Amino acid sequence: MADSSTLDVIVIGAGAAGLHCAATAAKRGKRVLVLDHAKQAGKKILISGGGRCNFTNMYASAENFLSENPHFCKSALSRYTQWDFIGLVNDYGIAYHEKTLGQLFCDHSAKDIVAMLMAECSKYGAKVQLRTEVQRVEATADGYVVHTSSGMLQASKLVVACGGLSMPKLGATPLGYQIAEQFGHRIVPVRAGLVPFTLHEADKERYAELSGLAVDVVAENERASFKEALLFTHRGVSGPSMLQISSYWFPGETVSVNLLPDEDCFARLNELRQSRPRMSLRSVIQEWFPKRLALTLCDQYQWPDKNLADCTNSLLQRVADTLHAWQLKPNGTEGYRTAEVTLGGVDTNQVSSKTMESRLQPGLFFIGEVIDVTGWLGGYNFQWAWSSGWVCGESV
Ligand code: FDA
């Protein structure tokens, strides 16, 4: 049990943001204690990226983040960049590679990143106390008192780094939002992001047999567009394109999916009608897609099994329009159980973008996912944790 009489900073949450903040503050000579109710630090880091942790993105910038205030993240992201974190990873000799689209993954294991963060904490003397339930916090004349399952602790500064609501089985709780509300902060309504879609019964049945099949698509709505893979699952649709667009989706809306983004279908069908008039429409579609998907689409839209020579322009146009703008109407999402992130959170207008300190309550700080800043899929969320954690650690 840590001696609380001498603490400068208590950080609630030994996740990505909390550990990086703690090490940064301790490096400046602050006496720091990190509290977490989990048995293990950095649980989400450990399972992230399929166990290899997509720890940052080489192209990270403010455009890759959602927030009511899209400018808020700029300062932290520019003061502690992906290259700063990559520098730290290099210092520890952790091998990594770019998988795709600037996404950097450990060659070996996500454990390397957690071990690095813990080593940084221990190098500078930040203590990490696990299996400690935080019951409530209160502000006093000298700072903050944190009531925990292992007793009362106090420090002059309190950093809330306990993340969002996604994956409760990994230890996610609403504590961060509750502390924010206790001190008068507004919470931007929260919802699951980077999450698979579920489908209405008829579509679910229709596409169920496609489970496991992936196609490269462009998924879009009026807010965003992503060119990545779509994966049919036994519950609905997933894959990077669906996870990405889910963060920009609201219940009742349709997602438009370009199933053949690199082809001009109408032009190609016309061309084939000239060059191979005896070829059937269905066999062209089977050349474009895996057979199971081609047949499902033909049946769903009742495209006839005719030779191209017998297809009218309007039929070919209809086929092309459907393939370029396939309308997918999700029933909902799988929710926090499988979501990678929580959208919304502590309103950025009431937090300093330079220090992450509350504008309402001196000495109280918010970092990482608990704030209304959410990244795309691809290492951006960890970069936000590192950047916000670092700027806070520098000023706390
Ligand atoms: P984080 O959730 O990491 O940490 C919060 C900590 O607070 C936890 O240790 C928790 O136990 C603790 N806590 C919560 N409530 C508490 C309470 N009441 N008392 C005490 N402690 C409490 N991002 C990315 O960039 N690349 C990737 O590869 C992935 N992959 C990925 C996979 C999966 C399956 C998930 C669920 C998420 C990802 N992410 C990701 C997202 C990324 O994991 C996430 O954005 C960061 O971990 C957020 O960092 P934080 O430190 O803010 O919260």
C-alpha cells in the first residue's frame, strides 16, 4: 500500500493514458501513484491489435479524430507526436512494422508496450497500485482525497484516466464520467464506436451464409468515407470499413457501400455487352465477387439470368447503381460489449487543451478516452492516450 502523505499526483487508471502520464510527471520529480481496480495494468493494450498493439499511426493528425470540438486535440497531438512515441519505442528496442495505412504494430507482442510503460514508471519512481477499487473522490483545501478499497489516499492533483465504457469485461466503468459530473462537467452523450453492425432479421438471414467472407469496399455516409474491407459475420457486418463508419453512424441511418470501388460497372457491362454478348449477366457478377456473394446479390435484387446482349441499358444501369451504392441499413451495433471505443465523454470546452486541466475545478485533469476525443481505427486512439497523457504529465 502506497504512503499517501507525500503524494503530488494520483492517477486513476493504469491504462495507456494513465501510465504514460504517470511516467512523464514522475520524470519531472513528481511523486505519483497510479490506481487501478484491475489485476493487471494496461489490459486493453495487451489485447489490442490482435495481441500486437497498433500503438500509433504514422499519419496521425487532428483529421483522424471525432469530437464536438475538432480543434481540441490539435495542441496535444502536435506537442507529443507519433514520432515522439515511436522514439520511446525505439529507445526500448521494441521491434515493429507498418501493417497498412501507416498503422504500426509490435512485431512480437503488445506485452512489450506495457512492459515499456511500466519500466518508465519504475525508472522515474511512479508507483502503480492494482486491485484497488476507487469508491469516491472529494476535493479538500489541499487537493484531493480518494477513498479506495484499500483506504484513503490524498494528493494535490488528481488525474482521471479511467477510459470509456467499451468492453466492460476488461474493467471499463463509468467512474471517469461520474467524477467529471461531480465537479460540474458536462458529458457529451456517449455511444459505442468502432463497433460491428447488427442487421434486421431479413438481412441477417440473407447474409448469414456469407459469414467469414471479406470484400474491399468504400463505406460512406454524408459525414465520412472509408476505403477498407467489409467482413460478413454471423451477426451482421464488421471489418475495418464498417468499424470506421460506425463511429459516424446514428440509429435509423443507412450506410452506402461501394462494392466495386475500382471499377466503373456500367461502362464495363456495356463494354462486355459489345465484346462478349453471350456472356450472362450473372457470370459477370460472379467474376467480380466471390460466388456466394454474387448469387446472394442476384437473388436479392432479382437480376435475371440473361445474356448481356439481352440486357437493356436500364437493367445494366440498375445493376451498376446497386453495386456502387449498396444500401445497408443496420439494425444497431453490437454495443459496448465489442466496441473498441466510446464516443463522446467529458466536454472539451471545459478542459484546457494545453494541460488537460479542468476549467471548472483546479487540480483536476482528464486524459485519454474519457474525454470527448475519439480516433479512427488504426492506432489513433492510443496516440491520443499518449499525447493527452504526456501534456498532462508535463503540467500536473
Ligand atoms: P484504458 O481503457 O486503456 O484504461 C483505463 C483504465 O482505468 C483501465 O486499466 C481500467 O481498469 C481502469 N479503470 C476503469 N474504471 C476504474 C475504476 N472504477 N476504478 C479503478 N480503475 C478503473 N486503439 C489503438 O489505437 N490501437 C489498437 O490496436 C486498439 N485496439 C483495441 C482493441 C480492443 C479490443 C479495444 C477494446 C480497444 C482498442 N483500442 C485500440 C482502443 C484503445 O485501447 C483505447 O482507446 C485506449 O486504451 C484508451 O486509453 P485510456 O488510458 O484512456 O483508457
